[in-house]
Amino acid sequence: MAIDEAFIRDGGQNPLIFQRWLFLADKLERKPELLSIPLENIERWLAEDRIGNPWALHAWSGMITAAQSSDSGMVELLDFLRNDGEKERQLKSCSPFAGVLTRDERDLFTCAWTH
């Protein structure tokens, strides 16, 4: 098996993961009403005590609520989603966006990576 230099250079992250975040940001920019989905997920996960330390869910909730409340909040959220820095990757590892992308949209990235 050949060594994938880009994969190593990018910190060992599947390059399609970032592409999926870009796709998600584009979709939310076109359909901001979809921001209700991650907020519902966060509310449910907090009520179910799904994770031990909910700091990430609270951080997401703040960003998403700000995005719903103002244009500048939306710009900040979209910029965050479109950034692939270490800080962003840490928060993205606890993503509340399940259900925003359809199965077919998710498969665009999953199937491309696994084939």
C-alpha cells in the first residue's frame, strides 16, 4: 500500500471529512432554517445526558443560536464550519448536525472515501 503524503501532511484526517463540512456550510447558507435540527439534537442529547462533559454542545448551541439571530452570527458559524484548524476540528468532533445532510448527501463523501 502506497503512503498517502497528503493524508499524512493533513494530520491523518480523511480529506473528505473537511469537504463534507464545506458541503454542510454551503447547505446551511442556502437553507438556514435547517439550523433547527442541530439545536433539537443538542436539546435532546443534553436532556438524555448523552455525554459526560457537555461543553461542546453548549459551544455549538451558542454559535447556532447566534447564527439564527443575526447575519454576523451566521457569517461566524459558516466561517467556523469552513475552517479546518485544530480548534475547529476539536469542536467538530462532537457535531450536533446529524440529520442535516440526507443519506444520499452523506454517501457522496463516505462512498468516495471507501471505494
